[in-house]
Amino acid sequence: MGTCAAQKQKKQRHDGELQQVVAQVRLSQDCSVILKQRASQSSHLNPFKNPILSRRLKELPASPNPQTQPE
């Protein structure tokens, strides 16, 4: 696998993880719980290592009545 293909797969995986985090924040009443959970992980989605993600998660409005994610 070439470098470009590997980078493309890595980006797709990261984008999928980001979408999951954003969905969790939208469905939760308190985004700080999710921020703390992500902070304990050593991924690129750690809000303390990724200030852009941290700011965007805090700017998302909380859902007035949380729903479960469709499966």
C-alpha cells in the first residue's frame, strides 16, 4: 500500500471517529462528561491535545431531550 492510500485510510478512520464524538455530544445533556472521557484517551480526539475539537464540542448546543443513537 502506498503512502497516499495509507493516509487516505487513516483520514477516513479519523473522520468516522470525529462524527461519533459529535453525535455523542449532541445527544448528551452535559458535554463535559464526553470531554473528560476523551481526555483520558490518547487519540487525536483528545480535546486537551486538540484545541479546535475542544472549542467545537463546547459550542455545540445540547439536545433538550436526548435520544438514543439509531443502530
